Amino acid sequence: MKSGLEKWKKEIDEVSNCIWKVKLTHALGPTIEKIGDNLLLLEKDVELSAIEMEKQIEEKVKTTHNNVYHS
């Protein structure tokens, strides 16, 4: 798996003859899933989507953390 995706767990299942499901699950819960017949392309697509989602998650965590009021 690509660098920067350490917080993601990859699952690959052959759901039918030569039909694959690739699923990535982030440690915080979000998932990305694709199904198709080209396993290598599916893995690449899911990883690229996860990289984009990772950026969004990091930004959301920063924003949420910065908005916490301290008493």
C-alpha cells in the first residue's frame, strides 16, 4: 500500500469468478470500496481515493482540535 495510508486497513475479496472487491477502512471509521474485474486498477483507484480522503480527515481533525474551547 502507498505511503501515507498507514491508518488504513486493506481487504480484498473475490466476490465472484474474477470479480474483486477492494475495501480500505480508516482507523477512524470511513471506508472506500470498489468492485470490478481489474484487481490492480481497483487497488490503485481505491488508494488514490484514500489519499484524498486522508487529506480531508487530517484537515477536519485539525479544524475540530483548533475549535475546542479551553476553560
